[in-house]
Amino acid sequence: MKFRSQPLAEEIRILAPAKINLFLHVTGRRPDGYHELYSLMCPVTLFDTLVLRVQKRGIQLTCHHPGIPSDETNLAWRAAACFLDNLKTREGVHISIEKRIPVAAGLGGGSSDAAAVLNALNRHYGRPFSSGELMEMGLSLGADVPFFILGRPAIAEGVGERLTICEGLRRFFLVLAAFPFGVSTADVYKNLNLGLTNCKKANTSFALENGQDFDILRYLCNDLETVTIRRFPEIEATKTALMNHGSVGALMSGSGPTVFGLFETAGKRDSAMHLLSTSTKWTLYAAELLVQTKG
Ligand code: ATP
């Protein structure tokens, strides 16, 4: 493998965004136990900051968040190990993570950190891997990693590896309501009863294919709510609170528990934030959808 070596001391600073699922249909369960999805994922403007410093040997990681391992089980560490192995270099990297994305919250923080490391190292070494190869490495780390490597709103299918860029999403402003507890994605899938899910994939895919007037507000739906809300009814109450404060749509993201509310203007979002921030039930984050805007 030929790659361009860069000065070792260079510091690479990257922002790793969170994601939300604007819809998430679970379309089936494979014989190997994995679930098949049909989900519209969108990056949002809530970021972890990673600083990478390529070094002569070994991987090290610093992260002061109590819920996150700082060893070889951290997804960012695993991403670096995977990349450097594939590159067949003995060089290493020091990674420091400033965590802002709530952990085990359905916002994809770990996967985003992993994708940020893969993208940044690939740039640093002069792009030795195609984006397809990088996504394959990403998929070996987690189902959402390929989406973050792409870094744009996309429909994810399969276990999350088949991605189609979704153009023309409207820019919405967001309140993200995070809770002081996390949920395990694996547990949520284990407790999912496919007979109880009610999202209609056929309707959504038809609307997307026929495109221009696609109104996401009509299709907000998350099959995993059936599991997580049963355990944490405050999720439903939070959706209601957001809707009562000017949100035009509210949903749980991923396997939860984070709930997002969509707002048409930053002003309406900020007033809702102001009124809802008196409660200690949640921590609120102001953000917006990271969509490509024209012009
Ligand atoms: P999932 O991708 O499982 O749906 P999530 O978005 O709900 O994840 P994450 O914040 O990615 O949740 O964390 C899931 C688990 O991964 C946590 O138990 C956490 O300790 C572990 N983890 C490992 N590395 C990281 C990382 N860099 N950032 C966040 N969590 C990490």
C-alpha cells in the first residue's frame, strides 16, 4: 500500500455530529439476528470534538466523560486500529475526545466519533482508501458508521449499510431533549415485537420516489418507540410537551431515549427551549438539521 506520510506532529481537529432518525421502520429480522431497517437519518449540529495527533507508535485515547471507555473498546480507538492495520503502517495516533453528544442516547455519538477518525486519518495519509473501502471498515465497527462517513442526510437500508443520499430536505430547527439515563440499543431490538410496529415503509418510499413535495412531517415515525416508551413513559410526555410549545413534529431518535422537536424558525425553537428548560427531567440542546442548502 502506497500512502503519503505527513509530518507526525500535525494536529487534526474534527467535529463529529450527532444524528437523528426522521423515520425508522424495522422491516424484518434476519436469520443471524440482525434487524433490517428503512430509516431516514440526518446529521445535526450537536458535535463531539476530536483532536488527533499521529505519533510514531501505539494508540492512546483521552476522554474525561465518565460513561465512555478510554481504552481499546472505545469506538474511536477501534476505528484508528482498524484504519492503521489496513494501511499496514506501524505509526500510531493519540486521540482526544471532548464529548458533547449525550451517551447511549440514540444520537449515534460513538459511531460518529469512529467515522470522524476514519475520515480524518484517510485525509491525513493522502486518501489511500476509497470511500467504499472506508465504509466497509466503518461497517465492521457499527451499523451507523457508514452513514457518518457519508455525512449527509440519507436513507439507510439493510442493517444501515445501503445508503441513498436524500436531497431536498427542509431545514428545521431542533430541540433535543436528553434524559439522565441511557438505553442499550441491543436490548431495545431484543424486546421489539415486529407485530406491534406501525410505521408504513411503503407509503414513505412512494413519497420519496415521487419526490419534490416530500413533507417529512407526514412521515415522522419510529418503530423502536414501541419498546422504549413502554419502559420510559416520560418519552411520550416529552413529545407532548414539545408539541405544546410550538414544535411541528416530535419523535424519539434511534433506540432512544432522546426526543427531538422540529421547529420552523430559530425564534420558535428558542422560545420553546426557554420555557421547557425550567424542568429537571431533561437536558435540552438547541440544534438544527445539517442539510445542504441551495445557493
Ligand atoms: P447506538 O449506535 O448503539 O445506537 P447510541 O447513539 O445510542 O448508540 P452511543 O453514545 O454511541 O449511543 O454509545 C453506545 C455505547 O458505546 C455506550 O455504552 C458507550 O460507552 C460506548 N462507546 C464506546 N466508544 C464510544 C464513544 N467514542 N462515544 C460514545 N460512546 C462510546
